[in-house]
Amino acid sequence: MQRLAGVFDVSTDLEVTSDFLMNGTSDDLADSSLTDKELLNQFKMIEKMTEEKKSVVKIFLDAFITKDKIKQLAL
């Protein structure tokens, strides 16, 4: 019983369900976490790219996210 309680603690810390920890896959987690299905599909396609191309996508994403954070701080 104590082991089961530990699973719930870990799932809370990681912000996932205990069911995911016991049975889920990363696709299951992505499907349940991302509500924008088009974005989810785009990430799945990016995942199949070469490491070099993925690196470029990550740089662009980081730039857009940073820009948005700066805008939020300026408000």
C-alpha cells in the first residue's frame, strides 16, 4: 500500500496521472496534455526529423518563447 501511495506522490510531482506512470506512453501523455491537435501532429512530425533539423526547430521555438516572455514582462 505504501508503494501505491508513492506512485501517487510521484504522479503529482510530475503533473501526470498515476495511470500514465503505470501504463502510459509519451504519446499518451502528449495526447492528454496538448489540446491543440494540429500542434501535437506537428511535434510528432518534427520528432521524426534528423537531429540537425530538430535542433533548428528548437532554436526557433526558443526564440519565439523568449520573445513572448519578454513581451509579457514589458506589460
